[in-house]
Amino acid sequence: MTNWVYPLGTATDGDWDISLGTSDSSAVVNGWAHTGLKVATLAPGAVVELPAASEERIVVPLNGAFVATVEGVDYPLAGRPSVFNGPTDVLYSGTGKTVTIGSADGGRVAVATAPAQALYPTRLIKAAETPVELRGAGNCSRQVHNFGTPAALEADRFIVCEVITPAGNWSSYPPHKHDEEKDGETHLEEIYYFETQVAAGSGAPDDADAIGYQRVYASDDRPIDVSAEVRTGDVVLVPYGWHGPAMAAPGYDLYYLNVMAGPGPVREWLISDDPHHGWVRQSWDEQEIDPRLPFGA
């Protein structure tokens, strides 16, 4: 069976800590065709380059500040101390363009990708321009940065966002799927890239092991059964099936970067809830948003 879970260190490729599904990835994931992710940790002054290819890209600083260069134009990305400090500047490169990324002081950077043909202009989206959504309520409250969704970004194929879930909360819930092209649903692969931290005020010891969990299970006769413990740098691929919850364990905040794209004609995130659990959405009407949100306010 294809491997859908990649703990830190299992998807390295040259200068990249993670390289999965991109035009230049050396690893081949069977059954994976529409999305890609690269993550690099740069020393001060170091540079990584992505050659021109038929894929669109969005550069997302995880920690630290960067300069991304596209067609000879430098785009400073102010970055952030960590993914738990709210939105960051991001850069959409468009398709068929070489992208060079450097950092004077070093840091960690992600690049979300999708095979694409249509041409859209390079665009810098500043942190202050990023739509921030507080989704759910109660212990299903989470914070979503919608910088790469259809309402925020003109692009060809992919949908990209990031989510912060406070300690003890459930995200990507109720379990849902987007693995068919039908009325009310679009067919989208999905990548989850995770980071974790000890929650402020948790009282955790210095050597605490910040963990979260991710669940994926079958929605039809295609087999998939993932119950993964995740930490900073881990990746879970969702080719199909019900997925959720993404659980932030008590004492530990959970972040994930989502990259979605598929073969359908419409770039839109349309989902079906697992009918056993969809009722949870109605319960939010009687609950308040978790007061720990938003992060980075």
C-alpha cells in the first residue's frame, strides 16, 4: 500500500527537508498527481532554487524572513518568529518561472505547488492582507489563514491555507471528504504539513514532546486507514477518503499548512461531511469561539 505518512526526515531531497509531489521531487508517490510541497531550513545567507516548470507555487515563510526572486524581481517576505505568530507575507509565483529563495538570517520556508498551465501574475500577499477566519466554536475552534483560497488569490489549480488549532481542540472536524466530482463536492488531493508547540501557560516541562494526531479513513471501497501521531516537520497525504479530526493534544498547539488541488474543472473547495458526524456543525451555534484565538493578535 502507498505510504501516506512522512515523519520528519523521511522525505528529504538535497537541500530540502521535504520534497513530495513537485516537478523536481526524486521520490515517487504512487497515485499522487495534483499537489506538491517542499520545505527547506536555510542557514544565514543560504539560497534554494526551484527551476522553471509547469507548476504554480506559493512561498510561505514558516519562521524567519526571506527574499523570493521571480524573473529577476526581488520580493521581501517579512516572515514571522514561528507559525504560531499569526499570518505571514506569502508570494504566489505563477507558472513556468524560476523561483529563488534566500534568507539573510536563516529560517524555515515552505513552497506549495500544483501542476498548472494557465498563466496568472506573480503576486505578493502581505500578512495584513491575509483573510483570517475563526472557524468552528468551543473545542472545535481554530484559526484559518486564507491567503491561497479562490476568494483571496487568482490561481490556476491549487487552494492553499494554514490552520492553527489551540491545545486540546479538534480541527478538520467534522470528518469530511472531497474525493469526487459531483454536485456539492470537488475532487481534491490534500497535503497536511504539521508543526507543534508547547501551549503558553500549559505548565509543560522543558522536555515535553509536543504532539498532535491526524485521522484519515475510507469513504468507499478504496482502502485507507491513517491514525498518525504528528510533530513539527511531519506530513500526511490525503488522496481520498474521510479526513479529520486533526487533534491538538492537551498542552500542545497544532499548526498545519494545507495544499489542495485536483483534476476537476472548477477551483473550489466543496466538501461532504461524514453523515455520522455532520451534526456537530449545528452544535456550534450554541457555543462561543475559543477565547485563546486569534493567535498573533
